[in-house]
Amino acid sequence: MPPFDSTAPLADRLFEGRGLAHDPSAGTTHGPDGTRVVHTATEFFQAAHLVLHASQPGVWEKLLQAGGVTAGKHFGHSLDRELARLGEPVLADQPLEVCLALAERHFASQGWGLLASDLSDAPEHGLVVARLRQSPFVEAIGATGRFADALPAGFLQGFLEHISAQPLGCMEIACASDGAPHCTFVITSAERLAPVAPLLGQTSPEDIIAQLKA
């Protein structure tokens, strides 16, 4: 292992560059924060979605969103522990750009696709926009016309709730499974998202963002 470099970028110093740890004798894999990683085949994910959607429409999305919120908060807590170990400010005291860059890196490392955050509307409108390419959830579910990314949406909500210590909402407003060039999420207070929910699939994501900024 190369020597630890205290001058390296913050993201490279977190977890001291540790990656996934495989234990063939136990049949387990763990992430650098000790969390067990369970790999799910695309076919299994697709089958679970089909069964749940057919038997209880809407439950799949609620389950994945709730699980994503929990995962996002856990990720925030694990990063705070690492930042404290490094003598760095916790997430709440870091610039939001730094926090979201860490989330983008996490998405890529988990195989969740390429996330790009847009903070241009955050200072004036309290609105964070994120766009995701190469979503594995879209690939697993296919071109159903239904939005596929409830888990990433929940993760972003939970992660930003951890940072802000405020209740938030995250809504996917465009999805590649419905023909969009990328999946688009908006994160702000839940009460601001409720009025635009009926517009999903009826108007463009740009129009929905404009409504949220009005």
C-alpha cells in the first residue's frame, strides 16, 4: 500500500483510499466504512420490481425511496466519522459543493451511474438540481415509461437532510426510462415539491424547475 499522503485531495484521503474488502471464506464483501455490500443481479431486481408493481402499485417506489433515505443518512454519518478522524470539518461545516462532490464520487463507486450536481439555483431559490446518466435502475427496469430512480432520489434526500439537519424532499422530474436524455432530480423542502407533483410526465423538467423557482 502506498504511504498515506496528507496533502492529497480530501476525497482521496477519506477511508485512506480503502475500497471494497472481499472475504472469500465468509462469502462477504464490505465497504470501507464496514457496511456489508450485497450485489443484486439485474434480473433479480427486474423480477422484484415486476412482482411488486403488479401486486401493489406504488409500493416499490415507496420502499426504495425510504431505503435510499436511510442509506443517504448512513453515508453522511460515515463521512462525518472519517472527517473527524482526519481532523477536517464535518459535512455540515463543509461547502455544499464539496459534499455533493463526495456524493457524486459515491454514486460512481457504487455503480449507480454518473451524477452531476447543479447548485446555480441554491443560493437564491434553495433548490438543488442533480442529473444522473447511466442509471442501473433504468437499465434493470427498462423502458416502462415509469420513473425508475426512487432509491437514488431517497439517497440524495437523506444525505442532504443529514448535512442540513432539516427535513427535505427529493423528486425525480425526468427519467431515461421515459425517454429523457438523463434522469433529473430536484431537492428542496417537501412542501415546495407537493404542488408540482401533478406535473410529472405532463411537462418538461425545465418547466417544473421554473415553477419551483417562481
